[in-house]
Amino acid sequence: MRLWNVTTKKTPLRPELVKIELPLVTQEQWERITSTWLLLYNSDAITRKTLLQQVPGIDVEAEIEALETQKEEAMDKFAEQAENVEDENAEPVADEPRNGGNGNGQFGSARNRMNQRRGARA
């Protein structure tokens, strides 16, 4: 903040109003997390929540929610890109549904399939 105040010459920030707390994580703690807990997580022996609970200073519920949001946004982006590719490669529309499809000879757009999967999980 002091660097900001010196270099920008704008409204000065007041460092004394900010309190920073960094949890102390020892080398021993990190070694235990990486050599034991991370290996268990990577082998599907424990959940992500259990792994995150081992890291000091992590709000586990907030982190899991953020990860889910990030995953959903990535899935939406992928579905949109897949839909664009489908549109570019689309064949002429069929008159009758085929194999339970949606009338265009396909089983629906990537976005529809993603939404159906989400509904099945809910």
C-alpha cells in the first residue's frame, strides 16, 4: 500500500486500517498433507472435503462451493462451444424424430444434454 501511495499520487491508502492474517503452516504440516492426505485423495480414498479440512486457514464449504461454480461455468462454456460446432456441422433437419431424438435426427444439443445431466444429479 505504501508503494501504491508513493507511485500513484492518488488518494492514499491507509495501511494501518488493514489487518492481514496468514495462518502459519509448517513444513511438517505441508509434508504430511502432500505425502499422506493428497495421496489418499488422488487414490479416491478420501473426499475433497476431507483433504481441504487438513489445510489450515481454508474455509472448506466456501472452497467447495467455489469449485462447483467453477466446474459448472466450465461445463457451460464447453456445452456452448460444442453447440457451436454442432451448428457448423449440422445436417438438414429431419421431419420425424429418430431413436427418441428431438426431430432433427439428433438427441438434442450439447447444452440440452448438459442440463439433463444436471437435472439427474439434483
